[in-house]
Amino acid sequence: MTTEIAAGAAPTAEHTVTAGQYITHHLGHNASAKQVDIIDFSIIHYDTIIVSVILAALACIFLVIAARRATAGVPTRFQAAVEFVVELVEDQSKAIVHGNRSFIAPVALAVFVWVLLMNSMDFLPVDTFAGIFRALGIHGADGHEPYFRAVPTADLNGTFGMALVVLTLMLYYNIKIKGLGGFIKELFTAPFGAHPALWIFNFGLNLIEFAAKTVSLAMRLFGNMFAGELIFLLIALLGAQWVGFTAQSVALSGLHIVAGSIWAIFHILIVLLQAFIFMMLTLVYIGQAHEGH
């Protein structure tokens, strides 16, 4: 796209960038270095870490306040909402995990609340942080506002990090429930049988299963949130085409308002659903670790 817009990524109103540059800037990360290779574990995305940690702290504060304000009488709306979420997670963990849930249920609750808060960052106006940086006079070396992405779950590094934690819990409970020897035996003897000729096939299939669970868990959340973020940027570009009270400007601005409102309402469902799915899959994978093939 070559249409020039007064971008929120520009330090002054006189600076214009193309629509493609606008989107590229908003999809860039505040990182320790520019990523060149497809995989580079030495690069740190500061924005993902900062927002994730702040929201994790807010989730803890939110749950602690709810616990301290809980009363035996008629609950407030806040208490009723929290109790609904807690009961939902507890019921699901009870149905899925057949074993001690004293640690698993709280983990599932924390996962749901944390992912929900991270997903909800997508509701901030796309130029929020660009506007803050511009107001504070903070500019990068190129004269534009620094890169900063506010949705940690739209970063594959963030979702993969959470998926790896779930993988660690899967391995931990497999060893805890079945014992190290029992877990290793299951890796080589399930699902096809214990015949030595089948060991390599069993082991390979089990490795693929663990890898597929981890990758799908990360990619599902990342894909949905990244797509939602990109659509919000495309809708924002409609409103940036304003050049005066012309038929085209009025039509695009009206489409910007209508499309933005519809997508925001629909995105509420996506934000809630993706947090619920991530929580449910976490319970399912840990629950499977409690059962043998």
C-alpha cells in the first residue's frame, strides 16, 4: 500500500509514512537487537516481558483482593464474577484431572486470568503507546517512536514460553504419577505394544505427541491474537485516509467506525475463548499425564 498517512509512529504531524510502514512499525518489537535469522534465542523482546510481568502482578493483586473481600452473605458483583470464574475452573479441573488438584486447579485459574488480561491488551487503541512516547518526547534513532507491542500473546515468544511451562508440568506429572521407570517404559511400549521391534516407533510417536501438543498450544493462541491485532491495524488505516469532507473520506471514516465497533465486539469473544481454550488444554494435557495409555 502506498497511501501516505500521518502515522502515530511518526514524531511530528508533518511526518508521513506509507500504510505498509505504519503496520510494520506497529508490529515491531522493542527488542535487545534486530532479528535477522528465523530463530535467534539471544534476542529479548522487552515489551513482551514488561507487559507480561505487569499483568501477572495485576492478576495476583486481583485474585488476592477478591479472596480478602469474600463474604458469606450476599456477594457483590465483583465477588460474584470471581466466584463464577473460580467455580468454572474448579469444575473443569475436577472433570479432567483425576488426582490431587491442590496445585493444578490454582495453576489453571492463574493461567486463565493471566491469558485473559494479556489478550485484553488488544482493546487498547493501536496508537496508545506511540502517543505516550510522543507526548514524553521519546524517539528512537530513526526519529520515530520506539517499537512497542502491547499484546504479549501476539508474540510467538510469549506463547511458546507458556507452552514450554505446560510441557514441563506434563513431564513432571508423568514422572510423579508413574515414576521415572514407568514413564520411560510407557514411552517405549505405548501405544503399539511392548515388543522390542516396536520400541523405536512408540518412542518416536510419543516424542511427536509431546512436540505437537506444545507447538499447537503456542501457535493457536499466537495465531488468533496476531490476526486480531493485524485486523485492528487495518481498520485503523481506514480512519487515517481522512483528507476533508469528501465523499471518499466520509465513506472510509464511517466504515472505520462501523468495522471497528463490530470487530471489537466480536474480539471480546475471541479474547475470552482463547483464554478458556488455553486453560482447558493445560488441564487436558496435565490430566493425560495422570493416565496411562
